[in-house]
Amino acid sequence: MNILIWLIVIVLLLYAFVVVNSARLLIKPKRQQLWTNPKQELGLGYEDIEFPAQDGIMLSGWFIPAMQMPAATVIMVHGWPWNRIGTKANDFLGDLPGSKAINLLPFAKALRDRNYNVLMFDLRNHGHSSAKIPLTSGWLEKRDLLGAICYAKSRNEVDPNRIGTIGFSMGGNTVVFTLPHSTDIKAAVAVQPNTSAVFGQRYRADKFGPLAQLFGSSVEILYRLSGGPSTAFIEPAHEAAGSRDIPVLYVQGTGDKWGSVADVANMVASTPNAVEPLYPETDHRFGGYQYVIDQPDKVLAFFDQYLGK
């Protein structure tokens, strides 16, 4: 009988640990510190920058100047719980379990080599930027991208009529949520954005199988208690409908067990000026991000076409 009691206690403690850690990742993710920079990694000149989000939250980032200026500018928006570089995916408590390492700097170099200015920054609650919990999967983070656009327009190196943006995962959500609120974005790329409820259900099903619903309900309660909106409220497809004539390229890997092609296809259908989406064959969610980094030509061609290259 004592053994049974101990087993029950252990199971309950494991359950509590998973729920609390999952909720913490949603509410206040553990920050990943910057482990390199554009100069150290790729020999690129850059400037440390700081600017306010639309609601005053201070954000930190890098500005990588083009070779000839004024030039078109691409603002890069990272995923959750990454920083402006990407993720090392080596922290058991700080990373989403099942994550793989992603380095966005090679894509930044590909942009700069095409004579784009590149602005990379940490979203609120990530990297070196200020905190304002909870995380909202792009809904409030759009204020960060709006702040980055305003900052970019203030620089002499930037052609204010040729600003584009690319976001990965939650950064993709952020891009989509921003589109109805900005006339400055001339081209946008969303790499594996997701509807929060869909992503949560699929992620938990992949990791917890038949216990997925139990974990999901508990995490949702803690998240709502922190002041977060219902995850059912965070629907990028609804916001995409307000993107007017902004050309938008969506990218979604076919082998993503957490996000889904169907979810992204719904966003495509809702976007008035969506171009032909890219659905690369992948075997993991992170394969979709890596596809853009390793094979950037189609994304670069998209920006060349719509930013007046």
C-alpha cells in the first residue's frame, strides 16, 4: 500500500511540474542570453540599438547596414522562447521540449548580401528586451514590431518606402497581427505562424498522448490567471483578413507535428494578397525554419520583387 501511495505522489508531482513549467513558458519564458553577434559569427558590421515598442516597452536589437544606402530594410522577428539570434535549444527548463537549434544570422547575412538593411531585435519578455507579462503569441507583440518599424523609419540608411518583415513561429504570428495596423510594411513573410489553440492541442498530443487534454486545461487556467487572453482568442487568420493589399508569403513545413499545413492554408485563404505559399517537405517543425535559412532564394526573390530591388 505504501508503494502505491508513493507512486501516486510521484505521478502527481510530475503532473504538477509539467503543468507549472508549461504555464511558465507561456507566461514568463526563461530568457536566452545572446551567445554571439553578427561580427563574431559572420564578420558583419552592426550597431547595438534600443527603441520603444508602440506601448513604451524598451526593446534591444541590432541594426546591420546594407552596403549601399539608403536601402530597403527587412525587420526580422524571432520565435518563442528564442532571442534575436534564434535558439540554442539546450536548456531543459528554458526551451519548449522537443526544440532544435536554430541560428537566424545566416539568413540575416543573405539579406545583407542582397543589399538590404537588416533589423533584428528581441521581443518583449525575450533576450535583452524589457518584460511585460504574459506572452500573447503575437497579439500584443505586434506593438514591438510597430515600434521597430517606427525606429527603422527614423534612420537615414532606411528607405521608408521599402520596409519588409519576416517572422518565425510566434514572430510569424506577430507579423500577421501587425499587418492591419501598418501601412509601412510593403512585403511580409510568415514562417510557420500558428493558431494558438491548434498549436497547443497538437503539441500536447505529440508529447502527452491521451493525457493531452488534461494538461491543456490546467495550463490554460494558470495562463488565464496570469492575465493572458483565452488561447482561442489568438487567431492570426482573423487578423490576416485585414492585411489589405500587402503581399504576404507563408511558409509551412509538411512534417510539422505541432503546427499544421491546414492551419496555415486557412491563413492564406484569409489573406487578401497572399502569394503562392511554400510547403517544403520536412520531418520536424524546426525543419521549416531551417528550410528558409538553408534555401533562402525564394524568400529573397519575394522581397526583391515587392521591395523594388
